[in-house]
Amino acid sequence: MFPALSFSDKQPELIYMLSKKEFTAEVAKRIKKWREKRNVSQEELAHRAGLYRTYVGHLENARYSPSAYVLYKIGKTLRVDISEFFSNF
């Protein structure tokens, strides 16, 4: 994590943000968690979402950071609101 300033009407407040690597790893865990919760294989998720199975594997291993549209497709396929991939960081 690294610090960032939050700007408001008052004095700047120090907040912490995840690095891109940390963020990608956390999203990867959540994709896998929801896929397993729905008892869906990587292959089935990929097919239903219009993605390659290897790409889904790379997402779950945090090798790639998914675009908002890919998360939308995964969320729709798994019947998960896209906010579940981002909440409570």
C-alpha cells in the first residue's frame, strides 16, 4: 500500500491505496471465490462469458488485470454484482 492525499474542504487527509499488483491479486481472489461458489469450472465460465479458458486462469492467478468490461461479463455470467469485486479493500 502507498499513501495518497484526500482533498476536501478541510485539511488534506492521508489515505492508503493498494498498489496495482495488490489490487489485481485481490480481484483475482474474488473472481476465483465467486466462480467456485457457483460451482463453475474455468472452462465453463470462459465459454459462457466469451473469454478464453487460459485468460480466466491468468486472471485468477493475477497475471492479468481485467478491464471493467471483462469484470462486467464475469459478474453477469456468475450472477454477481460487479461491486463484489471491489468492495471492502
